[in-house]
Amino acid sequence: MSRFLRFLPRNIPTVAPVPHRAVLSLGGSDVSEFLNGILASHVTEPKAPRYSVFLNAQARPVGRVLYDVFLYTSSDSASKPIYLLDYDARSSDAPSLISLLKRYVLRSKVKIRDVSDEYDVWASWGSPAISELTRQWSWTHSGVIQPNWEGLEWPWGNTNESVWDRRAPGMGKRLLVKKGALPQETSDHERASSDVYTLHRIITGVPEGLEDIPAMQAFPIESNMDIMGGLDFRKGCYVGQELTVRTYHTGSVRKRILPVVIHKTGLLPNPIVTPSPEAPSYPSNLAISSTRIRSPDDTRSLPRPRGTGKLLTSSQGIGLALLRLEQVEAAEQGELSLGFNVEGGPSEGAWEIQHCWPDWWPRRSEVASSEH
């Protein structure tokens, strides 16, 4: 039943600040080669913007996400090309990104500088002028799904301090703006708050930052980074690649992050879902458990469903959740219900969730297999 839920997106031209992001500057003659060795996607010359991820390789657990990042092209005071990088700078179990990068520099000709006091990060979406690509998908036997950009011009754009956000259709464009200034888009877009941006990416099904992709805990494929274009399985070696590549070739994807609707037990949501400002707030990282749905005359002895999911970012009665795919399928068959309990506070009590597959999400029947 939850497969038929749909979110009502915000389609008016909107521009909003992106919360919790800091910005680094990376320059020098070796910077592209340097980043190519430590990011999970390909970085080449000439410089080009893109979305990517740093993975952990220094201590256990190896292969977990450290930071999800956007790379932008820019130029320094001497008009030399550089990269700017935006990331979630909130405190976590991961080492600070600037110290991590400096650890890898060694003798490379790379200069790294924190320029967070020079830039703000903004997002714009909903404008007819923002072009969307018709995505082709490759789906491996392990469940890894990748966008296939072959034959298309560079999907992330080629404008300095701007990136086309191709993590999902409808995400629009990401912008670096001088600190305290407003984007040019405010002249013909509605200016909204960072909370509106968060709602937009929840509805679109895009995880981002520490609440959705907790450092040193999240696996990149379970966090949809393959689908969002942040992983490249055809590039050479890079830091932290072993577990991710092994999953691609011989493993199985058992969890995914999906949008969810949160509602009181037994009170089903409307098929067309809109955010509810009256909904209470919920703590993040709540365990989502599953309960078997059984008829009164079913006396079979059945094992308890294994494992739990997690509620991640949520706002106005909707959210993102990391869910086991076998439990998602069972919920769609009417065999399980999914939910969580909150102790204390305005959201105290038992709550159920209904998941939703975004309209753009690739289906196995719609994509060609790509076995490697």
C-alpha cells in the first residue's frame, strides 16, 4: 500500500540557504590528482564540479562515510583554477575534514584553506530554466544502481561556484555565494528558509549531512550514494574503497534510505502527502521496529522480523529513514507494519511510518543489468 503514496512537491521557483555547511579551498598543481586518490568518484583535469564522498580508511570501521561533499570550480586571487568544497562541519566521530586532508597531502603540491567565512551555500530549484537530464540506469546483481552519463555533456555543469544538483531530479542547482550576499536568483525566485530546503530534499528522497549519513557509521551504498552519482566503480584505487567495491561485485544491498510519512498507529495517511506544520518534532536516529500483521485465526509460530531501521531527518510529519529492503517488501505485501516509540516530549507515544518510493527511483524492470 505504501508504494502508492506520493509527496506533493514544491514546484515554484525557490532559493534557500543550505544549513550546516562549511567551505574549503583546495589549490595547487597536484590538486586534481590528490582529490582523485581520496574521493570515491573520478576527479580529472580540466577541473569540473561534482558530488562525491570521503570514506574512512584510517581505523575501524573501514569503508564507512566520513563526509558527503560538493566540489565547485573557482579561481584564486592570482586567477589560477582551484576547487571549493562544501561539507557538513558539525561535530562528529570523524576527524575534522581539513586535518584529514592535510594528513594525505605529504609532498603533493596542494594548498588547503578554510574559507567558510567567505562563502554561504544556497540551493535553488523549481525554475523552468533549470534543465533536467533523462537518466539511464545500470543495475548490478548486487543491487547497486548507477546513473549512466555516457554520451551526455558533463551533468554537474561547468560554471564556477555553481553545481547542477544531479543527486535526484528536481534538486535544481547548488550555489556558493559571498558571505552575507544574496544569490542572483532571489530576483525571480521565492526566498525561503533552510527548513524549506530540508523539506524539499526529504520529499525528493535525498539524504545529506550528518543526520542522514552519520560519520563513521553509514555505508555509502545504503545511503543511496551510488544512485545519487557520488560513487565511481570504474576508477582506480582510492582511500576506503575495499568494502564498497566488494559490495558492488559480490555483496548484496540490504538497506536503503527512503522518504517516510509519520502517523499515529492505525491512522493511515492520505495517498497524496503534504507536510503538516502542526506535526510534532521527532528525535533523529530513532530505532524503527517491525511488527507482523496477523489475522486473529493465524496461530502459526513465526520468527520475529530481524533487524531495525532508523529514522533520520524529519520535519512536519515526513522524514527520511534507513530501512531494510526485506521489511519494505513485507510492508508492501501487508505482512509487516513499521514504527517507533518516543519517550517524553511533545511526540511521546507510538508512531507508525509508511514509506514512499520517489517517482524518479529506478525500477529493476526499467533498467538494463550491468554485470562486471
